[in-house]
Amino acid sequence: MTTRSSLLLTLLFVACTSTPTPAPPPAPAAPASLTDRATALLNDIAGGRFADATRDFTPSMKEKLPAAALESVWTKLQEQAGAFSQFGGPTLTREGGYDVVVVPAQFAKTPLNARVVFDQSGSVAGLFFVPR
């Protein structure tokens, strides 16, 4: 047997008899992205879960827009823009030191953009529904 053949057989033998290395442990779950968090907040609003929607508000936002006030705003918004039907895909921008997630929102009478503003700590510092 030639040296080359011996080497190939040795490599094949080592490959077949070696124990496989265990898979690395799964990486810890990453924190939810801002777009995911904004989408969840808006889905909570659309689903009538207003207390859940305010969970990540800054103290100032919670004071100015508590769950009951948010419910009232949502009701008035639908009176003006028509019944809500769906949200579109979110986009993330940075404006003046804030992360802003813009989510298209389709209502029966008019399309709007929902703007969810996050401060440096990741808390919701603003929520707006504006014309597209």
C-alpha cells in the first residue's frame, strides 16, 4: 500500500471512530427588538389590552396617558379614522437621540402611521398616530 493510501485510510479511520464534539449550548435569548416591542404594544392597543400596552411607558407617559386615557384615545381615533384593520411592517429610525419605530396602520377611512418613540433606556417615551 502506498503512503498516500495509508494516509487516507488513517484519516478515514480517525474520522469514523472519533466521538463527535457536543453542540454548543444555545445562546441566551436576545432581548426583544424595538420593532418587536413596538408591534406588541400596538397589538395590545388594538386588542383592547390597554394596561399591557402601557407597561413599558416612562413615568411621564404613564402619568399623561394611563391605560384608561389610552383606551379613550383609541376609541376617538377609530371614530375619526374608521375601524382599525391591520398594522404593516415596522421600520426603525433614530431621531434626536430617540429610537422611533414607525408602523403603518390601516383604518377604514384613512391610513395612518403609528410612531412609537423609545428613550435611551428603552422605555416608551412617545406614542403618536399621524397621517401618512
